[in-house]
Amino acid sequence: MNVGFIGLGIMGAPMAGHLIDAGHTLFVYDVVKVPEALTAKGATACASSAEVAKNADIIITMVPDTPHVEEALFGKGGVAEGLSAGKIVVDMSSISPVATKGFAQKINALGCDYLDAPVSGGEVGAKAASLTIMVGGPDGAFDTVKPLFEKMGKNITLVGGNGDGQTTKVANQIIVALTIEAVGEALLFASKAGANPAKVREALMGGFASSKILEIHGDRMVKRTFDPGFRIELHQKDLNLALQSAKALGVSLPNTATCQELFNACAAHGGSKWDHSAMVKALELMANHTVAPDA
């Protein structure tokens, strides 16, 4: 397929690389710079998102937040300027479900299909092509794009209509944040009580408390490796979407709000770009104790 890819950061670059490796022709654009590793593989660097859309049949966006998607799609030189009927726009960013429905309607009005397909798995999953991909949109477009999804991820689910993929991602980020908080509390408690947190984590990995968060982020907490990964500022953005949506729906998410405040505390201490597992640092400040000594 002729595929367009817009947004080539720590997630987008490896995802685009997998598509090239699978034999697809890629037209790429980034507001900063197209990585040389992609052009060396044969990707064509374009001067704008519109140029990408003119050359590609399926156009993927992978950018940080709702305003960035809106700009990439509908700003000057955006995707909409390069579309012709029959193309498919796929947004793999994590953004507002409400805004997503509006974006889909505008793209549909141009005679094109729209899929929202946010991902979970972080940089590790992007590099390993093991991302979980949650999709909202029409069945036909999903069937067309699924072979591309399969080159980037393992667990691929069409959840429902436009916006449902983004809703699923918000739900995912609620679970991830609350589980990071739980793991942080547990390891902090164990360490303060005098137990070896590394051994506690090892023991818990064999029981009902086992999880990917305990496995990966628990290890980060013990080893003090807080380089992202997935930045706290991005998880703050996702929880903001959750809390805004919950307010509109009349739903209370008290523990989500608590996790957001812990992220806010980390950011206040210069940690916006720490990995989100560093939420534990906010708990450590309150306890005046660290899970393990900083390296």
C-alpha cells in the first residue's frame, strides 16, 4: 500500500519503520525532522501533511495531543488539503473522544473514512511491534487497514464507531495510572517496613497481584530508572481527558483524580518528562522515604 505517516517521534518512528520493513511505500512528514533511519530505508520525506495525503491512500497521524491532530488534519498544509475521495485517515494518537467524533465527521464530508486507533504499549511496544491497538470506525475501513495494524501491534480490536477507540484508550490510561499508584504504595510500604523491595516484587510476581505494571514499572521503581518510556506530561494529558469526559458524563473518578494530583506533584518537582513510573516519587516525598536509594 501507499501509506502516509505524520508524526515520527519515539512512537511514530519505529511504527513507520515496521511498515517499510513489510514492503509498504511510505510518505512521511514531521514538524521537526524526518529521521534519517526512515529515509535510508526508502521513505519519501514530504514538505507538508497535505503532500503526504496527496501521495498516500491511507494516512496515519501519530502526534501528542488533540490540538496537534487538529492542526495536522485541518491546519494550513494539513491532510484535508491533500485528500481525495476514497482515502482513509487513521489517527493513532491519544486524544479527546469528543473531538475525534468531530474530526471524523469533517473527514467523512470529504468522501473519506476515518479510524481512531490509539495504542498502548509505549516505546517498548512500538519498537517490538507488540502494541495494543483500540479502533473506532467503520468495518470496511478497519478491514482495509488491519494488515497495517498487524505490522505494528498484536492485540487489535475494533471496539465500535468513531470515538470508541479513544474512549477505550482513556479507560486504559485510568487503569495504568491507578496500578502504578498501587505498585508504588506497595513497594514503598514494604521498603519502609524493612523488607527488600526487589525481593518483595519478585514474590508478588508469582501471585494474584502480578501485572505488567508490577513487572516493568516495579522494576523501574527499585532500580531508579525513570527515563521515559512514557512521559508523565503525556499521562497527565490522558488523565485530563478522563476527568473532563467524566465531568461531562456526570461520573465521579476519585482515584483517577488522586493519580493526576500525584503526577502534578512530580511535575512541580521538575518531573514532567520523567517516566510515568516516577509517580512513586510523589509518594516517597510524602513518606520521606524512597523505595530504594537513587543511583
